[in-house]
Amino acid sequence: MNYFDFQPQNNKKLPLYEQLYRFLISSIQNGSLKEGEKLPSKRQMADLLKISINTIENAYGMLVAEGYIKARPKSGYFVCAITEPVATKKTSKRKEWSPPPNLPVSFLYDFHTGAVDTTFFPYATWAKITKEIMADNRQLLNHGHPQGDSCLREALCQQVAEMRGIFCQPEQIIVGAGSEYLLSLMIQILPTQSVFAMENPGYGKNYHIIRNHGRKICPIPLDSEGMQVEQLAQTNANIAYITPSHQFPMGMVMPINRRMQLLHWACEQKNRYLIEDDYDGEFRFHGRPIPALKGLESNDKVIYCSTFSKSFAPSIRIAYMILPETLLAIYKKNFSSYACSVSRFEQHVLYRFLKEGHYNRHLNRMRTIYRGRKEKLTEELRSLPQSNKIMIIGENAGLHLLLQIGNGMNEAQLVKSAAQVGVRVYGLSQYCPVATPIPSNWVVLGYAALEQGEIEAAVRLLAKAWFE
């Protein structure tokens, strides 16, 4: 081994000891330094390379720590045996990571169903309360209640009683970081052999979460009132996942008779439950929001879940579910050792927001803004010369609507032609995780993130793409 091959570089980012360390590793890997070979002592190496003993000590210390060399008392340093990596059939050089290129924005307007307008988020109030909570609440650095701090759960009880007609106890509420987390927890609480009935079309992410837990799914078709109970009764499902306040993506509001039919179905067997996903139940533009299905029941068969993503901001990962007493007992037995997945500081900021009325004021403001955007979108569509070829569905609630376009184009053509003029719309088929016969000329438009001027411009472009 020729140690004079080591050529130190004047590199501020790579200290001299690390340069020597890398040189010796390379020599071991390429066979220049062989197993069992003795290295020069620290003093000898320092004399050979004309560098300090401290530099040698640091380099040797790193090699010993990583197992490349071994120090034997009164004998010196020796090269360790290094097992060769397992060879693969096809080898390639390791690729260094490089940041992705900045891709150009290809859409002028995007009718995404998951977006909301964060322009009106009450930043000043949120920041003020956050500062106050952080200033003198050192106890919040410790663990809180696994279901969420009691003050927040009490405020949520009051909120759902006033807004959704649900009367529950704080101990029934579990707070979690997003609806996906709570659904995963819910699946584990429910009987292991549960079979889930899912709306089809429906929210595809929930399909994936349930399947990832190894549970079976029965897709149930919809009619004008929501999930078809007759079809549900013909399956072996014991859990029905529904969005009764505003079905996603079809947009219908489930009438009282269909709700009662589902409750009767759930009550027929012991292990049957309904999961009510009230993802945007706060946004009803004519009259008060319809009471939640959970508020209609008396047999404790409904698991209610909701989130602040639509009404507040998607990045505030606070969601909650209300468990029936029977499932609450299972949760306490098997999962009460789990820590709450939401920061206690954020919990207390949200508690103050609810308790002091800031949330309801923000919600009322956003209802007005979103109502104006919904009305602008429907007015622009109905004012088109070709409006007789457009059917609008689901405009009375929620933050998206459905269009059926009678211009001879199929879904793929509608989406592609809209993209060619810079507008992104979404085909209904992408919300059908299971193939189902649906009209081929329907698209879904979420309008919450677009201002009225943008909506007007986007509709003009859509008219050009679809009718010229």
C-alpha cells in the first residue's frame, strides 16, 4: 500500500481528517489494503503524510467506529474483514439525487374538488391566539388525553349540537390528525371480518385506505337519493360508508326516508354500523344545514366523522369522530394507550377559536363567499347560448357540482379539450374505483379556490372548447 497516493485538497467543506478517512475506505474497498493488514501507527502516519497526529486520530477513530479497522491493544490498527455486497443481475452506477426541474404550470384555471380559498383565513386572529397559547402554557409540552384534550372535545360537543343536531358526550369524541388517520383507526376498532359497503361513485382515497387494511369492499350503486338500500341488503356488508349531507361526487343530499332506511338496515344485526362522513356538511346554501344522520338515530349505530379541512384549511390536520358506546368500549380497551396525533398547542388554539366564536364567524363569511362563487358559476353556464346542452347537478350544497354536457363528446374528450384551452376539469369516472355503468359525458367542477373573475374567464374557455 502506497500511502503517498493520498493527495490532500484545500477544501473548506471537507476537513483533512475526512479526506484521509475516505482515502483509506477506498483503499480497503479496492483491495489496496487487505484484510488483516496492519496500518502505520498514528505517529508513523503523521510523519509519512506530514500532517498532525490529531488529524490521524480523527480519521482512525471514524474507521474504527464504522468497523473498517480494529484497534488491538499494544499491537496497532488492522484492516477488518468486509463482506462483499450481494451482486445483482443488473448493476448500475448509483445515481446522485438532483432536484426535479421546475415544471411549467399547464392550466390557467383548475376546478379541483379538494381546494379551498385560503385568502380569507383569519391569519391575524389565529396568530394572536397561537402566541397567547405558546406564551404561558408549559404544561402543554407534556402528554395530553389520548382522545384529545377535554376542553376541545367539550367545544366540539357544543358545535355539533348547534350546527349538526348531534348530542353526544365528550368521551365519545376522538380527535386525530386528518380523516385518513381516523378511518384507519376506525377500521381497527370495527370487527376484524367487517365488509365495507362503499358508494360508487365515491371518494377513492377511502377505498384505498380500507383495502390497505385488508378489508373487503362491496361497491353500491347510487340513485337520485344516494346509496341504494335494496342493493346494500343483497350483500354481506356490515359497514356502510356514506356521505348523506352532500354525496361525493354526485352532489345529491340524502332525503329523510332514505336515511331512515339505512338506519333500519343497520339495526337489523348487532355488528352493523353506518359511517357518516360529513366532509362539507356546513356548506348548504339554501336554509340551515340539514341535521346529520347521527342526530336522527336512537340505537347508537352511526359513527360520525368530520374535519376542518373544507371549512378552515386543508393543512390544519384536525379531524374528529364520534363513536357509539359499544365501539368506544373497544377503543378504550385496545387503543387508549395511543397518544393523540394532534399537537396540544393546535388543539388549544382551535378550542379558543370555537369557544370565542371566531370559527362560526369565519364559517358564515365563507358560506357567503362560496355561495357567490357557486351562483356565478351557474349563472355563467346558464347564460351560454348552448346552455340547453348543459345539465347542472348538486348545486344546493357543498363546494363542487356536476355537469352533464350534451355536445356529442365523451368524458375523455371533454377533459382533453378543456385542457387544451388551459382549464382543468375532472371526469366522473375517476371517482369510480370499481367499474360501473355511468353516463360518459359528465365532469366534476370544484369552484371553491376560484374567484368570480376567474370563474367567468374559465367558463368562456370551456364554451370555446366544448361548443366551437
